[in-house]
Amino acid sequence: MKILFASSEVWPLIKTGGLGDIAYSLPHALQHLGEDVRIVLPAYQEVLKQLSSFKILGWLSLAIAGKKHSVRVLQANHPQFAMPIWLVDEQTLFDRPGNPYAHPEGYDWADNAERYTLFSEAVARLAMDDLKTGWKADVVHSNDWQTGMVSAFLDNEIERPRRIFTIHNMAYGGNFSHEVFNQLHLPSDWWSPEGVEFYGNFSMLKAGMIYSDMITTVSPTYAKEICTPAFGYGLEGVLASRSYKLKGILNGIDRDVWNPQTDPYIAAPFSAEQIQPGKFKNKMALLESYGVSVSKDMLKAPLLGMVSRLVEQKGLDMVLETIPLLLKITDANFVFIGTGHPHFEAQLLKLSEQHPQRVMVFIGYSEEKAHLLEAGSDIFLMPSRFEPCGLNQLYSLRYGTIPIVHRTGGLADTVVNASIENGKLNKSSTGFVFDQARASELLKTIMQALKIFTQKEHWNQLQLNAMQQDFGWEKSAQEYLALYKNAETGIDE
């Protein structure tokens, strides 16, 4: 089966969040199952810098926003990729600094609608083999709003591929004005409540829902949540009416990249049979990496870690509310990696200045630091108000770092709350789960975790339970493969 996987970011070439990880891991899992996969993404400046050689696959002539674009399509190979990478190269739109969506100063690019409309049409043309390469997709798998228009551009094709659209986060809808829709010179029949119109605006995310043959999202619980007003961002009715083609498939993780036995970023490799010495060495290395003076008492004390976007969705306000009290009444220490809202960044840095030996903060993102944090922390904080799937709780389980999570989305699907019954740890326990997204509930759950942390027999069993979980991509990739084969085409929405 020929599968074209379209994404606006792919690790390790370019990444702003979990989408980048998934856009690398899932295609490789599908390729491992014997399928013929191509990954396509825009030819960003940062991506081109990392590729030593490529060939020109061909040129596409596309008219967007009243302008004719001669779009170069490149094919590149990379030592970390098992399949060719296709790049949509329109330098006026993609060859610029910053991350894929925003200027280095933080504001969104004003022409994002044009950029990702062009990218989506290019993907559709590649899927139909307009370049006459002899490779025509059987399936095109699009991801999030940046590729939501792919399915729309394929809608009038008679022998089109099956169209799968995955929602990674409903909070980002790719919403633009009616004026922008008109400026893009898109087909007028797309503008309707049964098309891309969304409360008078233009939604690329809705386009993906309406025109695709199947919609997936990244966990079974999130698939249910997004059909409700609390999580649907105004699109819950669209999704509920299309529940027949909506499926939640849990994300996996790349077990080669996130493997405590072979991880090149950590200080001491370890397995489930050697958890304690491995965690001890990595904890020391993690603390030392922040320049603190590491004592025996500090190594014995619980270390709580967090790698996150520093925004309210991730529960940063709840975490910041609990830390001052925890610093007073416990011996717990904290380490944070992330970037986000300046207010949260400033609060964390202030705590670090006030408690340099107990609160360690890195503003930014570092793959190396993130791996070491997962290996060296005892507990991982992930109190997200909503979390479509989440990956860090899966990395944490893999490294015997016990997650504390809010019961939502993929967190609810992957972490089993620890409980002590008749003096024994529940056999299925893997972490700590709280039901209400409030600081008081988070504090209570952290205190419960710290109590069990002192009961080494129970804690060791909890770590072993966590490390024995299998959240690799194999099962999920098989589910996607079944979906690709069974998705119907030609559905009249």
C-alpha cells in the first residue's frame, strides 16, 4: 500500500511539539509492517540546512491568492529515515527564520493561511502523481489544521486516494476570516456550513473533518471528549454527526529513541532489572547538570520533573500554586524544562532564584535535557487540563519515572491510579491520577505519591509496573493500517 503522510513538522528535522514525534514514528512503524511510505512536509529553512543532498522530483504550478507559484518538489534522504522525504519548496513562503508557524519574535506569520493552503494543494497533487513519477498514493494521511485542506483539494478527483485526517489537538483550529478565504480564491462551493465555514470564519481543521473519509484522533477518551462542548471548540456538533467515521487510536512512542537501555543522552543506561542503580546515577547527573551542590540527602529526596509547554492547558498555574507549600512541608525538589507564557516563565525563574538548591529551571527545549530528566526524576508532573494523548507520560513510564496526571484524554487511557489495598500495591498500578483540575487536588495527589515514595517496596513495584508497559507503535500502526484498508471513498458529505 502506497501511503503519503503529510505533516507540517517531523522530528528530527523540525519539531514544535508531539506532532513532530508522531510524524516520524508512525510512518516508520507502517514502513516496518511492509507498506510503501512517503513523508511530505514544507521545505523550511531549518529543514534544508540539515539535508546534505536532494534531487528535484519535479515542479508544480499552483495558483493561490491570485498568484501563480512554481513550486519545486524535492526528494531527500536522511540517515534517520527509512523512507524518502518529499519537500514542498516555495521559498517565498517557507524559506524564513523562526518556527514553522511564527516569527522569531513570537507572532504568527501573517500569511499562514496562504502557506498551508499551498502546501495542502501540493500534497493533493503529489498524492495524485501529477509529477508522473509512477508513485500514486493509495492513502493520504493528513495531520492537524495545517493539512486540513488536503482532503478538500482531493474531493473532486474521481480516482482519489483514501483520505485520513488526524486531529492532534482541537485547540488549534487554523481559523481565518471570510476575507482571507476570498483572498485565497478557493472554490465558492466550499463556503457553507457543510464545508469550511465556521461561525462566519474559515476553518482548515473543519475542512479536514468534512472532506476526509475517516477522522482519527490520538486516544479513545479524547475521541469521546471532542464530541462535547467542553472539548469541541465549537466543532462538537460536526464531530458528533460524523461519529460513524471518527475513531480514537492511541499514540505510541518510538521505543528505539526512548529506550533507557540504549539512550545516548542519559548518564547510565538501565533496564527494568536494574532500576534503582540506574535511576540513582541519572538523578545525580541531572542535578549536577543544573550546577547544584548534590548531597546525600538531596539524592534521597524525591525529585519531581516536568517537561512541558508553559501554558495554562498544561496545568502550570496549579503546579506553581502548590510548589511553595511543598517546599515548606516536604523535602521534595523540582526540575523544569519548557517555554511558553512569559508570566509562567518568570514565576518559575523567580522560584529558582529563591530556592536555587531545590527548584531548577531551563527555559527552552533540549532533547538531551529532556531525556536526562525522564531518566533522573522520580516523579513526572503532567496535570494537563486536557491532553489529547500525551507522550511524556509514556516516556516516563518507560523510564520508571512515575507520572502524576489529570484524568483526561490519553492520560486517562494510559496511567492506572496507584492504590494500596490490604497492605499491597494494586497489581495494575502505574502512576497517580486525580479527577478535578484544581490545585488542591493536585497537591493531595502529590502528597499521596510522596507517602508511597517512602515505602520502598511499594515504590519499587510501581516502577517495575511502569517499565513493563508496552506503548510501542506496533498495535496502533496495525489499527491505522486496518483503517486505511477499510476507509470508503466517494462519500457524499
